[in-house]
Amino acid sequence: MKKIFELLRLMRPYQWVKNAFIFTGLLFGHAWHDPQLVAQVIIVFLAFCLVSSAIYTFNDIIDLEQDKQHPKKCLRPLACGSVTMPAAVMLAALLGGLGLMLAYSAAPKVLVILIGYALMNIAYSLWLKHVVILDVFIIATGFMLRILAGTLGVGIPPSQWLLLCGLMVTLFLGFTKRRAEIIALTDDKTAHRKVLEHYSPVLLDKMIGITAAGLIMSYSLYTMNPDTIRIHNTPNLIYTVPFMMYGVFRYIYLLHHQSRGGDPSHDLVRDPHLFAVVVAWLLATILLIA
């Protein structure tokens, strides 16, 4: 039983919350009335959960030595020795194969997007994570592919505004992640992640400020866009902007005053303010457009 628990920890199921981006097409594309389409998107979600867990496992295999030197990541199953290397390799292969089979059952386009997502993340683990700025754009692209899988992959036309807002929020989260790593690794930060030697707190704070401003402006303009008002049949989405702004500012506060920001999935669950404002934004959005 303990071994199964350690394998589950290796899969990082709490990270599956990131795959919620797949459902944005259903919500903002008014496609929740189609049961077949809803079922397709749920299958896409499950496929991404399996493949992303396979990639997390692969990443832990690649980063084993660096994780052993990290104050928190040294407790991961591979780094602490509770899961063996052969077991991790077998788990990654099994999860990846099942995920790709599910993706194909949803739609061939989803399979193509998911393969692209997997290959990009493998390249990221092996090389691209060491390229300054591009490393964060790769993280953001992973989220964009999730959105495309839940829209273009199943036949829902993706909104340009949706893609722009998605890009801004994921770049914001990517740069805050790098800033949190610098805060956490006060000693030899490059021993864990070499790319951090090219980042500085001042540089990252500027990038965080730019992407936060871009997110607030793009989402605000989206809510006031005539096409948005026509599609959703309401001019009142503008009233969800304060929720989004509070969430952004709260996240920046957590980064600088509570040493968080390195893992959005954990931060969302652990901080009651952040959790409450995300739920409030989601409920308000659903009530206004449904």
C-alpha cells in the first residue's frame, strides 16, 4: 500500500488542476449543452492528466541529482529513494501510452496536440529549461496547448481573446515560479536549476509586473469587446475584473511576503484568500454567461 502511495506521489495528481484550462472552451464557447462534446473534453482532460504525470515522472528521473540538493524537492519519491528508477520508468511509459490512447479516442487532432505537448516537455526537460526566458515561454506554451486541445481539438473555435488572456496568465505564473525559486534557493541556486544564474530578482520583478499588467488589460478589454458582449449576451462580465485583479495582487503578495508562488496548484489550495477569489470569479462568470 505504501508503494502505491509513493507511485501516486510521483504522479503528482495535485498538478492535474492545471489541466482545467482544457475546459475553458466549453465555458466560454457555450458548448456545455452538447453532452457528446462535454464527454469528449472530459476524455481530453483525462488524457492530459495521464501524459502530464508521465512527463513529471520523466522530469524527476532527469533531475534526480539536482532534486537531491533542493530543500523541498529532496523529499520527492525518487530523490528520497522510496521509488526505484526501474519502477519510475515503467510508470512513465504506462501513463504515457494510456494517455495517448485516450487522446486518440477523443479526436485525432487531440492526439497530435498531445504528442506535440509531450515532445515539447521532453525537450524542455533535456535542454530548453536551461535557455533563459525561453524556458518560461515553453511553460506558457504548455498551457496554451491545453486550451487548444479543449477547443480546436474537439471542434470548438478558439477565441483570440481567450488565447491572449491565457498567454498572459501563464507567462505571469511562469515568471513568478522563477522568482519563487530564487527566494527559496538562497545558497547555490544554480546547483538546482542552471538557468537561474541568468535571472535576477530585479529582472523577474519587472517581467512579473509587465505580464500582470498585460493580463489585467487583456482580460478587461475582452470583457468589454463587442463580440464578447454579443456571444455571451451580457455586458456585465466587466464586473468580474475586480476578482481577477485581486487574485493577481494576492499572488504577488504571497510571492514576496510568504515565500510562495513556486507552485500555483499548492498555493491555490493552501491560501484561503486565493481559493475564495478564484471560486468567486468562476461562479460570477458562470452566472453571467449561462
